[in-house]
Amino acid sequence: MDPSASITIDDSLWPLLQVRFPSAFTNSQQEQYLSRLLTYLRRGERYVGILDTHLLKNTTSEQRQRQADFIKEHEALFRSCSLGTAGIITSPLMALGARILIHLKPMPSPYYVASSLPAAVTWAAERLELAGLFGPAERVRRHFGLLAERRTG
């Protein structure tokens, strides 16, 4: 594992929060990510997330358990702030695992498994619109060049 690889968080298109995962990460990097995520949740502002895991090869059982514990511990904050999360998962095996996990332990907010960034962005923009955040939704689409994909009706 490349020790310089880290989980990156980009809030430049807030209320879209983009998180990119490297091929692998340490427990310490995960804790830094979760701590930063908690600061966003504590703002009390509605947002939509995109988790880009297309490079991620696998996580340890300890990391998966820590993620589940974090979600459970902060479930009320997720319910009140998160408009949903689109996870970009390109590995069929990881996508199946994510769907099974979501089926067994539903997420506290809507979750979408996307196979590409454009699919994730389209879904995220629709979630923003459903919350009445039309300006941010248009800004997100424009940033990613997806204005033509806007659905009507």
C-alpha cells in the first residue's frame, strides 16, 4: 500500500460532498476521514455525498466494522442531514457486497450504487432537486458537464 495515498474529501461543490478512496487505506486514515465527516454532519446542513471507491481493492473486517459502528453511532445526524449517498463501485464483487450489506442493514439515508461518476452525479443532483436545492443541483450538473442529462417530469 502506498502510504502517501489517502482518503480525500472535496466540499468545493457543497452541498455535494465528494469522498475519494485510494486502493487501500490505514485505520488511522479511516479515523481521520470519519472525524472530518462528523464535522460536516454536526453543521446540521443538508447535503448529498458521492463516495468514489472505484480504486478501492478491499477493506479489512475491522475497517468495515468501524464504518458500521460510526453510522450506527451517528444515525440521527445522518437522518437529519444526509439527502443520500451515491457509492461508485466498479467491482462486481464489491457491488454485490454493498447491496447485500444495505439489504441486511439499511442505511439511515438513501443510498445508490453507481457504476460511474456521471451516474453518481446525476443521482446526487436529483436528490438535491428533491430537497428543493435547484441552484446547487444545476451547479453540480454544470461542473460535471451533465446539464443535458437533466430529467424532466
